[in-house]
Amino acid sequence: MIYLGYQASADALDPVRAMARTMAGALPELAPGAIETGDDRGSILRAFWAACQIFAGVGLSHRRPNFDIHTVRIGGRAYPIEEAAVLCTPFSTLLHFRKPLRSLQPKVLLVAPMSGHFATLLRATVRTLLPEHDVYLTDWHNARDVPVNQGRFGLDEYVEHLIAFMEELGPAHVIAVCQPCVQVLTAVAAMAEKRHPAQPRSMTLMAGPIDTRINPGKVNELARSQTMEWFERNLIDTVPLRYRGARRKVYPGFIQLMAFMAMNLERHINAHGDLFASLAKGDWKKAEQIKAFYDEYLSVSDLPAEFYLETVRTVFQEHALPLGRMSFKGKPIDLKSIRRTALLTIEGEKDDICPVGQTVAAHDLLTGLRPYMKRHHLQPGAGHYGVFSGKRWEGQVYPLVREFVRAND
């Protein structure tokens, strides 16, 4: 009933949002130049126009936004970027940001989190990597659009996808952001045990929950405070009949979004206050920056119920990976078998989703890897998103990632 209630309220608000959208578009035509002027009349109209703009944009989107990466500058020249689907399954697409110089650059598989948002959350990460790397991305599909006859998708299926993608690339470099750090470690260990020729040359784990017993945050406390029966009863629902994935059990993306927003509610309220003030004052640049962030942030994707519940149980309650109990297809995973894949871990000093200490824990688990093949970086001043997006990522974190990939290519 969670999903039906959400859908009913969204449907009820759609006409009102449409009216606000229409009014926001009509005002500049009804009063030419008034929105842009600084007189009293313009200020009043801008305030009303700003309110319409904000109300029209408060709804959630369930469609993946566009990456909007069309060119990349390399050596002072602009080269075209083409998005190409290399492998497709019902649950994911291996997306290649193809450019003319790709054969001269290290191949990188960027593993996006399946955590309630789309892979476009890593748009800034992709854009920064592109000039010097041949970039591939795991573009996870919205579970509510996957027909139920396509079967289940749990942790094993996630790891299977990663192995298939790495096989497609051959020996390359893998970068995992947040939640998939656990699955990447599992996939690399499974390949290492079989001495798979496509084992990645390096793996970079960024702000991931390798050992959530260390310095637990609010996310960890919630996961440990309830039973699995509580999670299944209160957070899992069935996709309504109007969608392609009708009757599929999912963890709705809007629930995950509300949980994230509740962690920093005051910040989000202030951001929308800043958006209104910027629009009302005519500060278009600042307004566009805030709006662009929330257009992305309010685009949500449902998770398959099996994947969500198995992640809560295995990663946050049983701590299977650090305790040596992680398995893949019923077979225990031996992390000591990883000997050829270099490791870089990155954490943000102010990360409240994956706190300091949880990612660097991977170093103690990979006892088969020689010390000179391991590196760690703690980024001062960075929160969770600052590790892979923004000025700190571009100016301080990325140069370390670039040199690490080069050193192991």
C-alpha cells in the first residue's frame, strides 16, 4: 500500500504542478521584461514567478536524466562523445562514453551505486575521467520498469553483472562509488580465485561500506536497529499495475530519498530558500546551480527487493565481508586470493553516509596483496558526495586516482 498511496498523492498534485508550470512560463510573456527588471513591479512578479517555478519542480521523477556529455577537450581540441550500449540486460546497461582516442587511454569501469538514484549521479565523475580515460559505466535500470518474468536480482546477480562487464573490457581498472564497493571486492575475489584473465589491474573503492562496524553512522544504526522482518514488512512494496514491472517487489526509491533528506533536512530546506531568493533577485546563475542539483537529486529509481534486503542483512547486519563469511553463488569468497589487483581506498573526512574507517578496512582484508600495491587517501573537508563530485574531487581526489591508474596500467 506504500506505493499506491505515494502514487495517488503524486497524481493528485500533478494538475497543480502543471498549472504552476504554465503560469511560470506565461508570466514573462504577459509582462515582457518585468521579470528581468529591478523595479518594484518586477520584484513582485519575480517573487510570484519564483514560487511557481519551485512548486512546479518539487515532484519526483522516475526517469533517468540525460548525461548531457557531448564533447570532451583533450590537448586543446574538442572531441565528440557518443554514448554506446556495449552490453544490455533487463537490469543494467554497460554504457561506453566513446571517443576517438579511446584506444590510447586506460579502460575504466565506473560502477555506480544502486541506491535509489540513477547512474547520472556520477555525471561529474564521468566528465572528469573522460579526458584521460576510456570510460565505461554501469547504468542500472529502474526496477519498476523490469517485468517480473525477468527473474530476481540480488547480490549474486549484481556480482554476476560486474564479472560479465569486466570480461567484456578485459584487464582494465574498476572504480566503485559507495554501495557497490562490497560487490566489486566480491567480484574481483571470485575472478582471482579462478585466475581469470580479465582480473582488473586496479580497483578504487570510494566511500564504500566495507566494514560497517567501524565508526557507525545513522545509516548503520538504522540497519542494525530493526529486524529483517521489519524491513520487509515496512519498506518493501509491489510495483503498481500501471508500470512494466507490475507485481515486482521493490524498495521504492522515494523511500530512500526521504531517508537521505531526513538526515540533512535543514540543509535541504535552506537550499530551497536560497533557490527562491536567487530567482526572486534575478541571480540566475546561482538558481540554475541549485535547480540542476535537485533535478538530479529528485530523480529516483526503485531497487529490487532481493538486492535491498540482502544488502541490509549481509553488509549492515551480518558484516559478512569483514568477518570472512561473504559468499557468491553459495561458495565462500576468499579475499586472500586477490594478488594482482592494486587497491586504492578513498574516504571523506565529513562523510555521514559512509563514515571514516569503513572503506580503508579493505586493506586489512586483502592480506594476499603486497603493501606497495595498496594506497589510501582521506580527503579533508569532503562529505559523501564531495569524494566523487565537486571541486575537491576535481582538484585533489581525481589527480590521485589518475596517477594510481597510470601506475598500474
